[in-house]
Amino acid sequence: MFYPSLKFIIYILLLFCGGAVLSKETSIYLVVGNDDYSFSQICLILIVIFLSFEFILFFFKKMVQLIKNDVLLSNHSFFGDKESIETIQASNKDKIVLSRTQFDEAAILIVKAMGAITAGLMNDARRLLVSLRKIVGDDAIIDILMLKIYKGEKNFDKMEQLSQKLINNEDIQLVGMKAALEAQMQKKEFTEALKTVNQAFEVRQDLYWVISSAFLLRAKNNDWLGALEVLESGIEKNITPEQKAARLKSVALYELAKQALAENDKTKYFKFITQALHENHRLIPAALDLANFYIKNDNQIRKAEKVLYDMWVENPSYEVAFAYLKLFNTDTKIEQIQRMEKLALVNNKRPSLNNIILAELYLKAKKYAKARTECKIFLLKNPATQKMAEIIEKLDEKTHKKSLNSKTFVQSLTQRLSHLGKGDLSIDNCPKDFQWVCANCGHTENEWTPICENCGEVGRSYWHLYVNSLNQEEY
């Protein structure tokens, strides 16, 4: 076969000779059979023959390549369907050559093994891997499937050990890192998990699990600035969904604000906490803290009032209402009631909360009839809660009535008290009025926390009024 440079020279010479002969009108003929051919015609014929030969050779090479790619896992040829495993020594020792039959068998075994793992049949999965190993040898797919088996068996020690082997393989090191991270998180080895995820973050910054895990672990380590940097990287690459990014960013900024306040850096505190509220205007703790900051610094009541009023309109809560009323310490009890009545007019998200707060204020102002009316309205729609039971108990003491222990009074208002048991309407048996609930797992806390202690989700805790159903929450 000719080298490209030689073929090129031959084509040029033939064209040159043919052109030269034609230009000089030289009559040079070659007799072939009964036909006479000029020199220029001979040159053109030779060119066509060479081109035809090259085209046939090119087509043949492509056909051979297609046949190889259809059967082989590497770029080497095979001899037959019964060919055994052959480790390629010349070019790449990590590649293997399989026949068509072996390739099909291996693929079927992999699918069956995955199905067995998903179904929880780990012993069956192990037997399938033994058969698979006979075909592919100690290939990385064996280790990957073993990781899934260890995960299904909750053998996180073995899972972590095997993941280190995969980390050392550059082609699948991220698979090993993710497995190691999962095992370390399950074992609650957060320090080691943080090292692993930071290593993964250095390798790839465009994967969702890397961004989310790095944010969570840095947050757990109280490194909220580092968590914010990771989140910004995810936002820049459009990895983190917009709504979730805003929620996580608001929590990180709020925690940074608290750290700045602890360091007495008021400038940073104000910057971070206002940014936190800008990202999530339903973050109640941030609004309460900012209002308190305004009061302690130059007694800026109007600014504090605006912050709390805006939060009440957006996300009404018991704490926000009383923080708002506390701003006006000079108000009489009647004036506080009037302020609360104005707040009630703009709260159509949790109307039962209006009844609780007004009943409490009416009781303090000794307007017992109005307090009892608010209690009745509340109980018409809702079961008796601890706060409502306390108010009714105090009303009974003030008015010398026993409505709380009267089955007739309560049962005439609501049929939802049967779950408390034979007329036992003690305060301890009533549910709490409001709590902080994790939107991810339903875990409840009395105080807001940035990270759920139960499931580890960040910023999913929302203020929930017991009497409202979960689907009424907009968090």
C-alpha cells in the first residue's frame, strides 16, 4: 500500500505529464488492442484506476472497523464466539476483549444483579456477581455492584472500605467519593464526610449531589461562609433550583448575621440579616431579630414596626403579633386590643390565630364576655388546644363557671374532643397550639432551628399553627 505522500506525487506527475503533452500537441499514442490512446488519455486512465483502488481500500477498512466496534469492548480483533477472556497486554491492560455471546451474558447478569439488589435479595445478587466475575474478571463494575449490596445490607464499614478502592481509580473516583460520603453520613462521621465532599468539590463543581452535600456538611460544621460559597457556585452553574437556592441562602445569611452580632460587628450584622429577609421574606426569626436590633440601636420603633407588620402580613405568627404589640409599651390594654384588631383584619391566612390572641388580650383587659366569644368561635372550627384550655380555665376562675369541665358546653361547640378520652379535658391532654415543623420529615420543635435534627434538611422548618392543615401552609 502506498504512503499518502507517494500517492500524491504520483497523481501530480501524471497530471503534469498529461498536461505537458496536451499543451505541446505532441502526438504520442499507445496501441491497446485495436484502439489507439494518447499519452494524456493514458495518464487520466491511470489516475482513475488509482482513485478507484483507494476508494475500495477505504470502504474495506471502514467495514472492518464497524464489525470490530459491534463485537468488541476494545479495539482488538477476536477469533470466534467461544473466545475466552484475553487481557490486552500491548496497549491497555485495563481493557478486556469479549465475544458477542459473553458481552450479552454479562449485560444480562448486570441487569439481574441490579434487580435483585433493588428487591433486597442480596444473596441472589452475590451469586449473580460470581457468575459475572467469571466473564469480566475483576472489572470495576463488580466493585460498583458490591457497593450497592453493602448499602442494601447497611454494612457501611465495608462500603466505606470498598469506596476507597474506587477513589483511587481516576475513571470512577466520583462514584467512590459519593459512596464514601453516604457511608460516612450514615455512620455520623461528619468530619470525615466533610473531607470527602471537599475533595469531590475540588474535582467537580457541576454536580448537584456535590453542591448539596458540601453545603449541608459545611453548615453542620458551622462554616456558613463556606456553605454560602458552595451555594453561589451551584447558583452560578444553574445546578440548585431557584426556590431552594433562595431558601438555603437566606438561612446561611441569617446564621452569618448571628455570628457577626456575636462578634459585635453591627455593620455586617445589618448587611447579612437584611439580605436574609430579602431572600426569604417569610423567615420569622430574622424579622424578630432585626426588629429587636432596631429597638436596641437608637430605639427605631418605626423601622421595627414596619419589619414586624410586613412579616405579620406575609407569615402571621403568635410571636410576631406580641413582638409588634410590645413595641408600644405605653399603650393601655384597650389600645393594645385595638392594635390587635387592626392586625386581625389583614390576617386571612390563619384566622384562628386571631381568636387565640384576642381571647388572651380580652381576658387581660377583663372583658370576659368578649374573651368567651373568641373561645367559642375558635372551638367551633378547631379542637381545644393548650393555649385555649388555659384561657377557658382562667375565664372559669374569673367568672366562677366550670365550662371547661362541662361536657355539655364543649360538646355543643365541637365534636372533635372525643380523642381526648372520657371527658378528660385537662390542659396536658390538649395539643400544643403552634410549633416549628420540618416540611421534609414532619419533625417538630418548640424553637426554630436552621438544620432539622431528625433528617438534616436545611431551612425547612416553618411555623405551624396546630389547627391549620399542612396543605394550608405556604412555606
